[in-house]
Amino acid sequence: MPSYRSTVDGSAGYVAMECVVGTLRRRQGSFVLQHSGTMDRGAPALMVGLVPDPRTDQLAGPAGTLAIHIDAQGVHS
């Protein structure tokens, strides 16, 4: 996961690719997520999208979205 931390406090960025293999709502297969995250002087921004076409088996087809909530204590869910 390549990342960069700026010399400005609270500013950074990262990119990542993640292959997810498993069962979702009783459907088996895999898909790939592409992450792009930044911190702009402490303000977070995160974009996670499905990479087109590498979805397999019963998880092929429809697209979706992913939202990550970061609470005041920094806990991600």
C-alpha cells in the first residue's frame, strides 16, 4: 500500500488494491476494490470503488458502493 506523509502536519495520501474473496449474501466469488485516500490538514477523504470486470462467479455483474465511517475517536467502520 504506497503512501506519502507530507511535511505539513495532518496531510498524507495512500493508494491500494484489494482482492476480496468470499461469500456475500450467500453468493460466492471475488471482486477487486481500488482505494484512494487523502488527509488534507486533518480532513479525511476516501474513495473506494469496484474495479470493472474482475468480479467472478456469483459476485459478477452488478456494481455497488462502499462507505467507511470514521468516528470522533478515529475508529473506522
